Amino acid sequence: MVKQVPDTATERKLSSDDNTLDRAASDGVINELDEYAIEEALLLKEKHGGEVTILTMGPDQATDSIRKALSMGADKAVHLVDDALHGSDALQTAYALSKALGTLEYDLVVLGSESTDARTGIVGAALAEYLGLPQLTLAGKVEVDGRAIKIQRATDYGYDVVEAQLPAVVSVVEKINEPRYPSFKLIMQAKKKPVAKLSAADAGIDTALVGLANAATETVDFAPAPPRAAGTVIKDEGDGGVKAADFLAEKKFV
């Protein structure tokens, strides 16, 4: 599963019209954590067989990210695109994706643990809830044996082992693998791989449950980040440590 997000190397903006993401203000790229999900799906395919289908919900320009995902080695893609989905929050997104998945055959849904734009980190768990499937989140390692799946979930103290039966939903962290670079051959092949488009009606999505007007959360207001102020220089005259500590205490960092 892939989300197109603004390039983190560029300035990201919200639209003054409806306080949603201004997608025209920056280039769209694959969400970085989703690249690890694609790679993990490809590794599982290479080991166990099957095929990898990319599922994306987003506007027309998300096609660029779909082609990038296909050029990594995925077999085909499904693009859920409909103006009625504009402004959907994380829970609505999970609902819409669950309905789109209902049109497909799958054993395992793999996605990144969060997106670099909204950073809610809840779509994977919410998606599993809508689908009524086991959720295995924050996976740093994934193992499949027949219909059994086991992950190592990253924790502050190491990892937990979580097991379930397929089908299931897995979200992965960035330490799980190293995403591959598309070869020229795969880039050319990606241009011919099938990309099916789904509307809300095609997926059986109730449009009264999605979109900005029906969202459970909203952005009430926003303002551009203030320009960076000049830094504070502390000259060490034998008391540099004390001055630094006082500065940090003043800023309530310590």
C-alpha cells in the first residue's frame, strides 16, 4: 500500500481555501516508509511466490508514485481516485482503503507505519479493524510460514514477537530492509504494467462517510512557520558550562 506525499526536501503548504494539503505547492513522492513496505512485499514474493499489487488512494498525480512502485518490481496497481475522497482524514482513509481491498484478492496487506505528511500512524491499525483482520504493527522483521505470520515488533527495550494467521495487516518500520533502486529494465516494464482505476462507487464506498465535510477531525487554522532567528553564541570564559545550562533552563529544555 502506497501513499503519495509532498517531497520533504521542499516546502510543504496547506491550501487557504479549505486548510487541506496544497499538492500543487511541491512535488509528490512515495511516502518514504511505504518504500520499505514495498520492498518487504517484494522480498516475501521472491521467497514464497505470489504477486505484489500496489494500492493507492489519491488524486490523479499519484500515478507518478504508482509507476515508481511498479518500477521497483510490483506486478500491478489499483488507484482509488475520486473527488468525493478529497479531505478525508485518517479514519476515513482507512475505511475507503478497506472497501477498495474488498475488490481484490490478497493474503497480506503491507504498509508503512506512518506517512511523512500527516504522521498519524493509525491507518494500519484502523484498516485492520475495518477489515476484521489481525494487525501486526511496527514490524522490524516479517516471517511467513504457510498461513502463519510472525513479526518482531520494535520496542524501546528491543522487540516483541507477535504471531497471527493470514490474511493480516502488517505495518513496517524503516529498519526492516533497504529498498531497492529500480533498474532501467524495470522502469521500462513498469510503463506496461496494468493500473486499474477505482471510483468510490466502484469500491462500494458510502460517500457520506468520506471527504472533508464528513471528517471527524479538521484543521481549524494554520500559519507559516516563523523565519529562523539568529542563534545565541555563548563565549566560554571559564563559565561556558554554567552559561549553557542557564540558557537551556531559560528555554525550559532542562
